[in-house]
Amino acid sequence: MEYLLHSVWIALAVGAYLLIVRRSVRSALSHSSRFPVAVWHWPEAVFTISVVMFFLLMAATSFGKPPSPVHLEAIKSSLTLYCAIILFLVGFLVYRNVDLMGAFGLQVGKWARGLPATLIALGLVLPPIYGAQFLGYTLAGPSAEPQPIVTFLMNAQGWQSYVAVVAIAVFAAPLTEELIFRGCLYGIVRQTANRYVAMGVSAVVFALIHGHIPSLPGLVILSVALTLLYEETGTLWAPISMHAGFNAISIFGTIMWPDVMK
């Protein structure tokens, strides 16, 4: 009962903090941004759900098991997979005559206008994310292992390892995951339900596909913040940039302070 009570208080505190983040993002925008509402049909929904299920099935193989060691070749394979998924997804949407620029607010000018809000949101959301991760590791116990890619980075030798991690974590993963979970999944659920249901669904699924139990609370907070930023700026460039920035900060922190960031 006490644990449940503490969890409720933490959830309320995080929710209040995210409202502050949202208000700060709004104040940083020089204009009101219209959320890019695309009209999604069942082929796009089926395709998106198939891609999401693929990610969930890959993550399911790691739940409840000790993390497997990650090698450079595995990082390269994951990078190739991300590139293949993004090309396949974009190709399918183009085939379905989806206006990518309009559907996701990808006009170049929107990125520049949303950049101040993105930087503010990133700075404000770091404390609750790392606090939630600390809580997750604490609840998981002393036997909790860091994410495999973090272990790989802490033991990396040679410039190729660092380049591979940056390529996948700062470029490939943010672009692919934001297009899938914020652009498609969130947009489709938002169209059929409402923004809050869509935000919850995309947040939980986004956290689960990483396949790392101690990181779940922090990943849920990150996902909600990314979605709020997408809503307020009206461009997918904003969550892509924030996601990339968060991963870049995590990489830098892992290299500089490995015992703290693991």
C-alpha cells in the first residue's frame, strides 16, 4: 500500500512537471503552431501496427533475461536495420500518396521556429527522466544491469565503436522511432481516440520496445515529453531533434562519468 501511495505521488509530481514543460515550450514559440493532422486509413494503420509488433517481438526476447553482450558488428547490423525500416516505411507512405511534409510538419522553416522550444524542453525534462531512471534501477535491485549499448560504450575501444554508437543513437534511432511512434502510431491513435489515449499508448509502447525494465519509467517520461513537444510545435523535427539531443547527452555522460550514467 505504501509503495502504491508513493507511486501515485511520483506520478502526480511528474505530471505537474510536464505541464510546466508544456507551458515553457508554448512561451518559447513565437506563433501558434497547428498540429499536422493527416487523414490515416486502414492500410497505414495495419502497416504501422506491423512495424510496432516487430519491435515489440524483438524486445520481448530480452525481457526477464540478463542483457546479452553487444559487439560492434551487432551495432552495425542494428544501424542497417534502422535504415531499412525507415526506407521501407517512407516508401510505403509515398506509395500510399501520403504527403510527408504536410502529414508530419516537416517543412524546413518549422524546424528553425521550433528549435528554441526544443532546447527548453530538453533542458527541463532531463532531471525527471534521470530521476525516474534512478528510481527504476533502485526498484530493480543491485543486480540490475545497464542497457547493453551502455555497457558496450563503457568498454568501447577505437574510434569505430564511438562512431557506430553515435550513428545509431543520435541519427538513425531518433529519426526512425519518432517517425514510427510519434508520427504514425500517435497520429493514427489520436485520429481514432483522442490525444491523451494516443499519448499513453505511444509512451508505453515506446518504453517497452527498448526491452530494459529499469529504464521503463524514464522512457515513458521521455516519450510523453516528445509527444507534447510535437503537439505544441506542429513539426516532427522537434521530437526528432530532442530525441537526438537526449541520446547525445547520454552518450557524452556515459563516456565522461560511466559509473554515474550506467
